[in-house]
Amino acid sequence: MGTSRMIRLTRLGGQQFVLNDELIERLEATPDTVITLVNDRIYVVSETPDEVLLRVADARAGGAEPTDRSRHPLRGVLRLVSDPDDS
């Protein structure tokens, strides 16, 4: 792993926390957003999967908040994919 990058997220109850983005293994919408870490710890958050992906992209781009998210430098690098086990 490289340098730790943290993203701020919100649990369904409203409590905010920060998460190391490099520990995310899986991101699902069930319809709640469920984040599974590499150590199998699970977080359910109020942000949508797209919002989580944008926060990860922002953190990886140096933390600067882009003014136009459609032109974000990492847009398209991080994306939601279907789980092959769901087919």
C-alpha cells in the first residue's frame, strides 16, 4: 500500500467517520451503500456509491475539490462493476 488517503463518510445514523480508501475491497448498493474492506469489515453509509467513488477519486487526486466533477481527472478510472458471482 502507498500513502494512506482518508475519505469522510456518514453512517446511516448520521455519525461521520473517516476511512482509508485503500482498504476498500467492494462497494455495493443494496439499496443502501455497503462498503466491504479487505479485512471483511463492513460499513453501511448514507452516501451513494457514486459519491463514495468521487471521494476516493478526489483523495487520490490530492484532495482538491474539483469545480466540475464531469471533468474530474480520475473520472472513468474508478467505476462500479457488477459482481460476477451475481450472474
